Amino acid sequence: MNRAAFKMKLNPGCREEYRKRHNEIWPELKQLLSESGVSEYSIFFDEETDTLFAFQKVSGEGGSQDLGSLPIVQRWWNYMADIMETNPDDSPVTISLEELFYMD
């Protein structure tokens, strides 16, 4: 099992809308993530910088960031694009984070 972490940027004032949309995550997207080996997916928020910190466990080599060619993921990106920093294809701007310490 691999662990992946990355950060994203939320538009100022959009914390509650981001929370609402994720609390109502589409069942078919959640199923896709699970079937792709993503588990224990958490997203944290830094209020001072509007930075989102994401963590997930991944069985296999991929992760949620590798599913961008699928139509449901593209629809989700489009749905979220108005409240966060995105690339031209509406994917969230993500910065992978290097794990420096892990305690089991």
C-alpha cells in the first residue's frame, strides 16, 4: 500500500461550499476511487492560506490523480472549477508532496 499526499488551492471564501460538495460526493465517483485502489482519502484545510492538503492510501501504482481521462472525473473537475485553482482542462492544480517521515 502506497501513501500519496498533495496540496491544492481553494478560492477565498469557498470552504463551506467545498465541504458541501464533498459531503455530497457522487456515489459513482466514490465507487470509481475505491475500485481504483484509493482508500482513506482525507482532505484538510489551512484557513490562513486557503490551501487544501490531501492524503490517500493507494493499492497499486496509481491514485486519484491518474483518473483524469475518465468522463466522470472530468465532470467532477468541471463541477469544482469555480471554487478552486484549476488548469485549463479544469483539473485542480495539484502539487505532490514528498513524504519525509512515517510512523506506523
